[in-house]
Amino acid sequence: MSEHEVVIAGGGPTGLMLAGELALAGVDVAIVERRAGQELVGSRAGGLHSRTIEIFDQRGIADRFLDAGQVAQVAGFAWIPLDISDFPTRHNYGLALWQNHIERILAGWVEELAVRYYREAEVTGFVEDEAGVAVNLGDGGTLRAAYLVGCDGGRSVVRKAAGIEFVGWDPTISHLIAEVEVAEEPQWGARHDAMGIHGLSRMGEGQPVRVMVTEQELGRTGEPTLADLSAALIAVYSTDYGIHSPVSISRFTDMTRQAVAYRKGRVLLAGDAAHIHYPAGGQGLNIGVQDAVNLGWKLARVVNGSAPADLLDTYHDERHPVAARVLRNTMAQVALLRRAEERTRALRETMAELLGMDEPRKRFAGMISGLDVHYDLGGSHPLVGRRMPDLELTGQDGPLRVYGLLHDGRPVLLNLGEPGAFDVGEPVRLVEARYEGAWELPVIGPVPAPSAALIRPDGHVAWVGEGGDDGLAEALTKWFGIPSRQTTS
């Protein structure tokens, strides 16, 4: 029986990001992945939002993704574009990049961190006891771990074995998505009509055609076939354009569900294992990566004995409301996209007019891009609980960038006031610097300049100083198990 501190079921984007976060913190982590390699059949999800790019920047790997993708304004609500180019962030855009490339780049980072893989393997169940979890594999083998994290998708075996309810709403629409060759020139582009939403596009020179078509019959199960795709195309376009040689064919619906608990004992859920929804707005992969970054540093501290297990409860407390909001906004988008008829068109036109106004645009764009996420951590300053801006600082040895301080995944106490005012111990890194510019948050706008900020490894602000150290000892104890050793006003 092989032993690890954490076993992750599933090596998709969420599992990879979590493995990287844990390895960065020195945790012995292993991924169980049924694929022999990282290759995907088909392209899957198609982009990264601004906050996810920021997260990669926090770990020093954003350029790997930016070099591979196409920078663009990708945020939108029910096909209504939402421009974020005026948002106060270094990455005021999204990135068009297929999931197969996203996974390849993440896997490269994880391999640099020497994470152990069990490939062509699958978690089939587990047995939990007071000391840990025995993770059962499909080949009859067993892994032993202190914690098991299910990143194994919407049909999560881990979630089902844990007996965690997956509540929500049944599907009302169904689509086929495929990559195929065609014998005839198709009607290119997106189409929204009384039968649903559809589209055909060429993925690139010499590449297959990407097809999405709404099925006219709901409730089909099983793996879709080329014949199913042909029938769906004929129903909408009166031809199937001679489709042949499929690379991939899959089905997705607007089924919307969320786990009632993200933690049960020594078992946790992240990504699609914790929440599924219609892909409107392209939010699913992104919030899965953000789940992983929220969970990773907390789980590492619990595993290495520097924090009590109930720190893991804050993962559910913080991330469950974020996904619940995504579920609601995707259901609202489905209502606008389901079928084009006069009442729906009138509603979309009304929404487009509303989102053309500055404040509604910023509010919705902040939600879709992930830049407005706010954890309720207490405190009166608007920075507390929100992502720290990536400021250009002047440090004792020259220029600094906030996200550069987070590359190693350690928390940072940033002192922008009187030098020597704080003295903290491991694992918090004390950085003394100056910043002369304005403070501004997406959606919120200008905020008062703090004299200090305690930044968690996930980039969210846990405490803000406003000329003193009131509340700092409590914040250090809560999140990192250490009070400040000495502070001066």
C-alpha cells in the first residue's frame, strides 16, 4: 500500500492546480488519473477569465498561458459582450485557449514540482478512519492518505461514495458538441433560432470543424453517435453537410447541481465534483481552478500540523457561495438563450440595453470574470476578503510587484507605513515597501489606502492596517496559527 499525505482523484485543470498548490507547500501529493497521458479527446472548454490569469500570475506561470493563447475580451452574459478593458487589473482581458492546451501547460508546471501520478487508474471508493483514508483503485490496489480530494467531475465517484448530496435542477435543454470533417461547405457562425442555439466553425487551417447543435429531443442518455449528430443537424439546417471522421462527439445540458457540503471528514470536493452548470459565460473551468487555490494552502497547513482541521471548513464557507452565484447566473443566461421567440428576444434586447450602461456592465463583468469575488472575513475596509491588486511597489532593494511576492505560495504581510512597525514569524513573509498610486478595485472603484495588508497565499486580503495593528494578531492566529511577535504603533 502506497502512502501519501493527499490523494487527488482526477487530473483535469482543478486537480492539477490543487496538486501544484500542495506540492509548492511541501505536501506529498499524488494524482489518480484514468488517462494514460494528459491528452484530451476534443478541445473542451475554451478560455480563461481575468481572475484565473491573475492566479497563474501569482504563481509565476501566467506567461506560459498568454504565450499559447489569444488575448481577447471574452466576458459575456448570454452572448452579450462585456468589455473589461477599463478594469483596474494588469490582466483586463480574457484568454482564448482550448482546455487541452490549458491542461498541457498546467501538467508541465506540476511535473516540475515532482508530483506523483497514478495513471490509467481510477478511484472506485474509499474507507475512512480516524487516522486517514484508504483509497480503493479499480485494479484492486489501495492508496493510503490523510485526505482525499475529489476532482473527478460531475459524476464524481468520490462525492457519491462520501454520500454527499448533489442538489439542484434537471436539464431543460441538450446540445451535441463535436469535432468532425465535412464534405460540404457549411453555414458558418453562430445561429440562434426557434430550435435553440447552434454553430459551426473551423478550428484552424487544416483543423476539424467544431459543431454545436441543440437536440430537439430531451433526455437521451448514453454516448452520442455520428448518426445522432447527423439527425440533429438535419433538423436544424436541413442537411448534415456530409459530416464524417469524428474526432469527438459529446453531449452537454443545462443540468445545474451543487454539493451540499464541500467537506465531509477527510474527504473534500472541488471543481465539477462540487458544482455543475451550463457553460454560459465560460465560468466552470475557471471557478474550479479558483476552488483549488482556495483549498490548497489550507489543506497544506492542516496536513503539516500547523493548523487545526476546522480551517478546512472555511473552504466550504468561502467557495460554496461563489459557485451558487455562478449556478444562478448560468440559469438566467439559459432563460435568454434557450429558444429565440419574440418574448425572449425582447428580454435579451432589454438586457443588452441594461448591460450597455456603465455600472451594470461593471457589475456583471466583475461577476463573470471572477474579479469581484468577496469572502466575508469581517473588517470594515473594502479590501478585506477581496483579491489584492497587483501593485507596483518600491521595496528596500528596488521595484517589486505584489503578485511576484506570492510565487512561492507563502502569505505576505505588506507594510506600506512606518518601517519596523511589525515583526511576524514563519510562514508569513514581511515585506516593507512604498506605494504612491491610487487604490482601486474592479466594480467597487477607489478605496482608502491602507498602511498594511495581510495577503493570504490565494491572493485574498485577510487583514488591513489603517495606521495601526488592531486585529492583526487575531488574523494571524486564525489563518496561520501565529500571533505577531511584536508590533509598534
